[in-house]
Amino acid sequence: MSWLVAARDGRIDGFALATEAGSGAEGDPADAAVLSLLAVSPDAQGGGLGRQLLRAAQADLVRLGYHRVVLHVLADNAAAVRLYESEGWQRHGEPFDHTLLHRPSQSYVLEI
């Protein structure tokens, strides 16, 4: 597991959580670690913090011996989709309905 927190001046600007293979959704690659959460506070967005957290989580997973990682993103979160695609993530499978939010979501996979 990888847990990263970006903090400044006593406040959390963002965080990332990656969990072990098999902890994601049915249909995820069985050997892929799962980037479960990646969030940046609204006042810290647009400065590259999301990209830094994404890359740091990937580096942690490589150190832990993983070669593949999967994530799920809300399909209408254009900024997140652009970030993942610009970093080489590939769509995986068909879009699906988010379990809690009931909004279209998409899985992405990256070979690391």
C-alpha cells in the first residue's frame, strides 16, 4: 500500500492512496495495484500537484514490485481524464456506473 499526503502551511493540499492487487473492481487486471484515491483541494488545483502525486504513487508501486496499476475515474471529470491520458494510462474495458454516485465511470490501466 502507498499513502501520500501533500501538505503546506498546516493544511492538506492533496493525497493519493494505492492499494494491493485484487482490491479494486471485478474486471480489473488481477495483478494490478489499485490507485484507489487521488485528490487535490480546489485551491491547489492547476499547479501540477495531481501529476506529482500520481507519479509519486506510481514510483512507490514500482518499489513495491508492481508492474501494472489500475484506476477508476468519473467519465465527466475531464481534467482527471486528461491527466491520466497525458501520463500514458490506457482505457480498460467498457464504461460502468459508479457504485455510489451512479455516474458513468471508466477504468484505466498503466504498465509501470
